[in-house]
Amino acid sequence: MIFTVFIITLFLPKQPRFRYEFEKNAVWKNKDLISPFSFAILKTNPQVSADKKNALKDILPVYQLDRGITANALEEFANEFDVKWKSKQLNEKDRDVYKSAAYKLLQRIYQRGIIGLNVKHQAGGKNYDFSLLENNVAQEKNTQDVFTAESALIFFKDNFKAPNQVMGDLVANLAIDHITPNIVFDERLTQTIQDNTVNNISTTKGMVQKGELIVAKNDVIDEEIYQKLESYKATYDAQTKTIGSRALVYLGQVILVAFIVAILMSFLFLFRKDIFADNRQLSLILIVTTGMLLALTWAIKMEIPSLYYIPFCVVPIIIRILFDTRLALYLHMLVILIAGFFVANSFEFVFYQVTAGMVAIFSIKNFVKRERFLVSALFILLAYFVSFIGIALLREGSFREIEWLNFIPFVFSVLLSLLAYPLIYLFERIFGITSDVALIELTNTNNKLLRELAFKAPGTFQHSLQVANLAEAAIFKIGGNSVLVRAGALYHDIGKVDNPQYFIENQNTAVSPHDKLPYEQSAQIIIQHVHKGIEILRKNQIPEAIIDFIRTHHGNTRVDYFYQSFLKNTPEKFVDENIFRYPGPIPFSKETGVLMLADSVEAASRSLKNPDAQNINDIVERIINYKLEQNQLDDCDLTLKDIETIKLIFKTMLMSIYHVRIDYQQIL
């Protein structure tokens, strides 16, 4: 307990916590709130986004005028002009005149500028404004003020006067090859200007002065007041990181966490003494609690976008499967109560998590199939969705104002809650706890031990199956763990695999190996199957919960057949009754008690030569009454009503097994 409190409080945030809870459109129930210091009023996220969007609209794309492109293009044009002119065998006398005219025209085009249009800047039309940067001097221009490659070529053709078609085509083709945009978009500089502009956008709008009223009692928290409260809270949280005694904050955390852990321990001491007395189980509970709160602390320090990403429902799922519903709900609420001190809008947080945790526990009540995890996850998601819709409508009063993206963290939380499945397996192995999942695996008749039982002792195997059916039906009706009792029934006679021929259900001949043995030795061979069964299960690392069924299924009763035979045939000898008595203990739970009754009744029913309704009714009554007379059910919490229900179920099922027409009046 001390270590748990130390670990949890060691990593929690150490600044004082904002004391007020508030919601938009709700009534302020606290006293008048006067600002103890001056602070700036923060803009809402939509307002900041709108300001950024408007600011970006005013930023023109930046284009650079590249003189190097102009010089290279003109030089290459002049050099190629001479070569082309000569190849066409035109008059050399006219070359310089037309070359000079074309060069000056091309130079005039480059002086005005040729722009390379950018499609993403044409959202508002073909032409757009831009900022032309030359020698670090910017001019605002429009694309109509300069040439494009197409308009530059048209301008060239319209203004160059050639005496014939051959010369016109020659010069035009040369111009096509040497008209290149010299006004180039500078994406990097544009992005830098946009980033600087966005970063310089003010996130505040006005001030609240020290001593000014923020909100009065019974005022409705409208948009303006809500933003003032949010701004006040943000400023308060920022200031308390540097002021206030961290030691006293830590002391407060220790007191609260220690108090919660003490309540948990008190609950276990009063209502679950079995867990309180078991250090392994107690350690598991504290580790799960500590692990979840450390995950919360990590999320707070990493400043993840939403604390609802954390799968808080993992705790109730794990505890429900490994322990029970009541403990799962209780522990989940304690974890959420601690977490509520360190999250924003703690009431809202507690409502989300408590309701989702309750749904998780209820949806996984009977965990007999693996798909139950997926069903549970869907129910948890539905619980979050219902809470999300309700809280959003309560806060906003409109479906259109709901920010649906805020539901995404809940989806991730539900997906992460599926991690409970591998964690359950890990905890089972480390702490030796048996869950329903492990029990279901043990009831698979294809596993090694049950296959060996079916092969070496087929009669015992069939007996175990019938006992499992009887016990499971009875425990399901009166209330209990039906998966546990079925697993216990399948393994309760596993010790008979060593000497199967000494047990009547496996004997195929009229000759019994007991005929050649003393009664004391025969009794010890029969009793030995209990010790041998415990040894086999422990060797194969089967949970103690199953071994309990082997230890208790005969309680401390006598092996009456051999005991009575000894008394009858050797009356002159002294009899030590303990030689003929099972070691016990007697059953100590509903499940072990029901198994004892099912085992005895099923075995006795096999001896019936005429299994009609009357005989079955009589033998069930006799066997169960005998167990009561022998005080075998004193330690298990079966009521008289439970026992009558068990009798009825046993009679009904045995009559079905032996194909007896059921007369319900007779068995009642």
C-alpha cells in the first residue's frame, strides 16, 4: 500500500489545481468571481483559425525576377540566329538588320517579364496578384502586367515584320525555343512569410483587469463569459507552475491517494477477505491501479491532445474477468476519482468514464466466447457516443455546433481497451489467477490430460462428462460459476488414469482386481486417486481452483463398500476408520458442494438395474440426504432452497439420460 501511494504520487503533476468547474450555457453556482490578477482574454480556436485564414488571404505569392535567365536566353538566341540564317541560305546582307530587330523585340519582352503561372494561385480566376521581388525590393503586380510564354510568343509574332514566309517561320521558331519564364515562383520564401504571419497572429482579444468581475453568481455562462473563464484558468495554471509550495501539493496528493487506497483495503477486508489475505491477488489489484494512473500521468506530461485516448475501461475489464463484478466496479470508480483531480472538466470526465466502465462490466458478465471482447468494445463505444451526444447538446444546444472530431479519442480508447486480452493472460501466468478464459481452455476435451483420461479410463471419462453436465446445470440454476464447476468436474477423477482397472466404471469383466486384495488395501487404492489427481494437476500447472474440486469431491466420507465389507467379514479385528476415510477437506463453496452431489448421484445412478422414475427419485433423495447427515455440506453456502433445486435438476436430467418418461408430480 505504501509503495503504491509513493509511486502514484511521485509522478503526478505538482502544481495547485484550478478549483472551479464550468460549462457553456450553464448557470454559475459559485460566488461572484473577482479576478485576482490581470490577464488577457484568449480567442477561441475557431476565432484564431478564422484570423489566420484571413491573414493568409492577404499574403501574395512571391515571385523572383531572374536576370540570369534573361541574359542566357538572349545570348543563345543571338548565337543560334546566325546558324539558322546560314542554314536557310538567306541573304547575308539582311542578316544583321533582322537579327537586331528580333533581338530588341525579344529583349523588350524579357524586360516586361515572362511569368510561369501556378495553378494553385488561380483559384479565383486565370489572372491573380503576386509580389514581384527584384534586388530585395517587392512590387505588387498582376499576371496581366507581364507576359506568359504563350502571350509573349503572340506578341513577338505580331511585332516582328518579315519580308517573306521563310524568314518569318525561321525567326518565330527561334523565339519559341528561347522564350522562357524569368519570373519564377519562390515557394520557400512565400511559405516563410505565411508562417511568420500566422505565428504573429494575436491569440488574445482584450484584457480583464485585476479586481474586475469575471462572472456573478447565477449568471448564465455565455460565449463571452466562458472565454474569460477559460482564459483565467489558463493563466492560473501557468502561474501556479512557478508559485505555490510543491511540498504541500505533494502532501495533499499523498493524503488523497492514501485515503483512496485505504478505502480499497477496507472494502477487501470487509467483503473479500480471500483477496485481502492473498498477497499475489492484492499485488495484482494495486499494480493495475498504479499502471493506469501512471499512464494518465505520462499522458499529462506528454501533453497529448486529449486524455480520452487513455483506455480507462481496461481496468474494469481485467478485474471483472479475473475477480468479480462488484470489485471491478468499485476499483474502477476509485481510479476515476483519483484521475478526476488531474483532468480538465473533471465532472464530465468522471461521467464519461464511470458510465463506460459500468457498461464494460455488464457487457462482459458471461465471458464464454472470445468475440465477447469485440461485443464489449462496441457497447463501450456506444456508451461513449451516447454520453458525447448528451453532453454536447447540453453544452451547445444545437446539433450543428457539435464538434464531431472530438469523438475520435474515444474510438482510439475503445480500440486500446482490447489490450486487456493479452494483459489478462499475462496476469494469469504471473499471479496464478484463473479467469473464465483459462477455464474455457481447460474444458476443451482435446487437451492432453483429458485425452489421456479418455484413452486409459474411458468409463471414468464418460462419468466425468455426465457429472459435468449435471453440476453445470445445477450451478447455473442456483447461481455460481458454471464454467468453473464444469472444468472441476472434468478433472475431478483425473487421478484414476494410474490404476483405471480398480474402478468399477472401467472394468469390462466380472472379475475385479479387488477380489484378491485386503479390504484396507482396496480402500487405500480408491482413496489414492485423490492424492494422485492433485499430483498430476500440479505437475501440469493446472490452477489450484481446479485442484480444489479433486480435494473436496469426496470430502472426508468413508469408502463405505470396503468399510462395511471389512466389518462384515472380519468382525474380530480392530478397525481403524481413518484407513477407509478420504482426507478431505469437505466442500467450501457452492461449486465444490454441487460437484460432490453430482458425482455421488451420477455414480449411484449407474448401479440402478431398473432406472425408472421412482428409483431415480429415491436414489437422488437418499444420496443428498446422506451427504447432509454426514455434515459434508456444512462449509459451503448452499441453502435448503438451493438443495431442493439441485435435487429437481438431477432427477429431471437423469430421467432424460435413461429415457424415462418424466412424471413431474412424482419428482416434486
